[in-house]
Amino acid sequence: MVRGKTKLKKKDNVLIICGEDKGKSGKIIEIFPNKNRLIIEGINLVKKHMKPTQKTPQGGIIRQEGPIHISNVRLVCNKCNKPTSTNNGKTKEGKKVRVCKKCGEIIDKV
């Protein structure tokens, strides 16, 4: 797989297509294009053991989102509300835009 090449952006709504959280959806918080991974809000929660520090004097175990591989998610179209792949062929005002392959509608950031 080519590293650093993705059609997903921050704040996109995506659906998990495989793994423990299959069928759940959420918004993208962060993307790591060099590692082909992304973090989705409320998905793939992992436990992290924290040492007591000045910020967290209690320490303990916290739950936070872990990264998921890009191939395990699909972009959800805003209009047809279904998981889809995108097409970058059309232009709007001289700029390329993402287009839903199922309904043909332009997909914008939320």
C-alpha cells in the first residue's frame, strides 16, 4: 500500500467495516498518513496505565482511543448516509472535490 496517500480528512464521518468495533461509526480525530492509521472518536478504546504526575496526581488506568488502519474504515456519504468510496474527478470552482460513487453528490467536510 502506498504510504501517505489517503482520501480521508479530519472530521469526516466513517464506518468501521471490520474488527471488534465493526458496524460502529464516528468522526476522525487525527490521521497518521505515514503509518496509514487514524484515530476515530469513541472507537477502539484501549486502557493506558498512567503514573502519578503533577497533571494527574492520582494516576491510574484511563481509556483512550487507539489507532485503526485506514483500510478498515469507509467514508460515509452525507446525503445517502451509506458507506462509499470516493471519486476525485469533478472540479468545483477550479478545485478538485470528492464525489460519492453511489449517489454522485459532492462530499464536503462536516
